[in-house]
Amino acid sequence: MEINHITYSYDHKVNHLDDVSGKIDVGKVTTIIGPNGCGKSTLLGIMANNYVPLKGQIVMDGKSLITVKSKELAKKISVVHQHNSAPADMTVERLTSYGRLPYKSMFSSNKTTDKEVVEWAMEQTNLIDKRNKPINTLSGGERQRVWIAMTLAQQTPFLFLDEPTTYLDIYYQYEILELVKRLNKDQGLTIVMVLHDINQAIRYSDTIIVMKNGKIVTQGKPKEVITKSIIKKIYGVDVSVKEDEQAGLFTIPIGI
């Protein structure tokens, strides 16, 4: 997937993305980081074809996304949004099954395949024993896994996650990120996610895109882009960047 000179504005007065270009490597985990309001979620929304850029294009499989029909795009890209909602009494299995909607039509539906895929999606997210539970009875981490299960039922090669660990305590944050890592490794999914935590981005990403003020400042492997100078430039914070055998590369804030 290529990001080619994207410019976007919500109000046609200020460019919230300004001539942004980059690349998403197939089969890898790419994480977008940067300060609040820098354009992380907006860029992810453009890549999911939720917004139409003023200039530029997103190219996937040699085609501009805006030329791809919505139903076909739903078979290519699935998205877990930052804020998700569903009726409180909806069960885990029912919500997961909504991921099969792109494969249904007025005239035909392979119910056997749909059932098998939904079962597989719940297995991948460790939700089999929760299948009949209403989502309002689940913990925050469990609910997030249900939304991921629904996207897995779409059977797309690309999975986008917008701040998937927001509002979760540290246990569930790492539970979700370990799931993301496993889906990438075992299922070969190309994953793009927006994260706030720099150390989580380092640990779970093949590539990190660093943004500020609607622009991509740098993109590369964690060791290449997570440096004292870049963190100071982007966040205005002094950090110590360390590495050891157990924790790998990590940052420690020192001061402003």
C-alpha cells in the first residue's frame, strides 16, 4: 500500500494532512505515533477510505482506493475504530457474524462458510466460551477482542486499528497487542495501528511512522526512528533510549 502526497482538510481552511507520503509493507506491523492532533487517526481514516483527500491518493494492489467499490474494499481492509458501539444485549457471536456482511447478497449466502469463519474468528480471539454473552457483560479487553473478531470474520489481508489499547488497563493493553502480534505472525495479516505509547510501538512494530503537524517526519525500523533527538523534536520531551536483552529497546522520560 502506497500513501502518495495526501493532503486533507476537515474544514477546507487548515490542512490536517499536508502532502503526506509513505509506504505500508505487506505482511508487517506498522504503527503510527505522534502528539495529539498530529493527524494519526486522520491518516488511518484516509487509508481506510473513510475520508476523501483533497489531493493525492492511496494505492493498493496498483489501484487508487477511491476507485474500489465499497463492498470489495470491505474484503480487503477491516478496521477497529477508536470508539465502537453496538446494542448492549448483542451477543459476542452475533456481533462477530457481522463481519460476514461483505460476502452476503440478496440472492445468495454460504451459511456453512459463514458459520465456520465466525467460529474461527472467535477461536483466534479466545472468545468461544463467551459466544452467548451480551457484550455489555464483558470487560473492556474482552469487548475489544470481540471487535477484532468481527474484523477477522471479514477475512481481509489488511487490518487497521485506531488506538486499540485506549481505556484499557496495562494487562488488557498487552493482551490486545500480543493478539495483534500473533495475528500478524500466524495469519500473515498486514497490520497498521495508531498507538500513543512509544514503548509499545517499539515492541510490537516492524515499522514506525512518526508524525507531527499533519506531516510524516520519519519512517523506519524502531531502532532507526526512536532516538533522543527525534523524540525531543516530536514531543518536546527529553528521554533516555536504552536496550537490554529482556526488554529490548525502550525509552525513559527524563524531563521537559
